Amino acid sequence: MKSKIIFFFLIFISASCSSDYSPKPKGYFHIELPEPVYSELSDYQYFTFSVSNQAYIEDMKTEPVGMKAKNGMGFNLNYSNLNAKIYCSYFRINKQDFPVFMEESKNMIYDREIKAKVVKEIEYSSQEQKVYGFIYEIQGDAISPLQFVISDSVSSFFRGALYFDTHHNRDSVAPVLKYIYEDIKIMMESFRWKQ
């Protein structure tokens, strides 16, 4: 009788010890995203907009690189706690230069983003404030997953591009991307020209 109990006990133990182990997928760190507080950024001569308290202004430059213009200036919105920056450029333009600037901006998005799977264009327009623009959401492991342009189509052109300070996987930065996307939407909705 004892041998039967031991026999069933050994069968029970061997059946319960399954070697059906599979490794868990790689996880990402939890990112704490603070509630933003917005204030007006009015330090610049030609425009004003609302900016999050999670970003600070850095790198005042006289001439942004890349665009074919003379009357330009640039700065960065640095989200240091999120390892991200929005590189911003502003240009005074002539009405006939507007198509050239739009074309060059699109080329910077479509030609340079080799890893882009899809580029989603989201149009923004405020007739009352004469603020027109696009947000370009670049799918895939793009170097710059969000870019945007804002213009009055006559004399001003503003461009921004989000970059992360580290190598990233789109899944790993998804919460930060969504967070900064909301900041960009608020920036565009609050954008005003000082003319």
C-alpha cells in the first residue's frame, strides 16, 4: 500500500513540475509624467504661445541651420526630465517664399526619415488668429517622431521637431510621445503673431 502511495505521489509531483517555461518579454521602466502647468512665452518679437513648465528654453541662435532664409532665429524647448527636446526655428519670409519653406519642411520629414513607415499629417487652422499649420506624426522608429509647422502664409514661418536624447524604441517612448504631443497641440492652439 505504501509503495502505491509513493508511486502516485511521484507521478503527481512529476506532473506538477512542468518545464513549459517561456521567457517574459522585455519590459520598460515606468515613466512618471507630471501634470503640466502652462504659461505664456512672450519673450520673442514675432510670436507668443503657451509652454509647459516641464520644458525650459535653451540655445538661443541667430540663424537656424537647414532652411534657406536670412531672417531666422532658433531655440530649443528642453524636456530634460524626459530626455527630449523640441528644436524650434522661426523665419521672417515673403509671401512668395512660403511654398519653398513648406516644400523644404516636407523634404526634411519625408526624405530624412528612412525608418518611417507612415507619415500622418494633421492639419490645424485658426482663421481668426491667422495661424495655419500641420503636425506630422511619423510612425516607426523614426529619428524625430513628431514635427510641426506653423505659418500665417505671408510673413512668418515656425517649425519644430521633437528629438530624444537617447536611442529609443517607439514602444519605450510612447507615453512621453503622447505627453509631448499634447504640449505641441496646446502650443499650436495658443500660438499668436505679434504683428
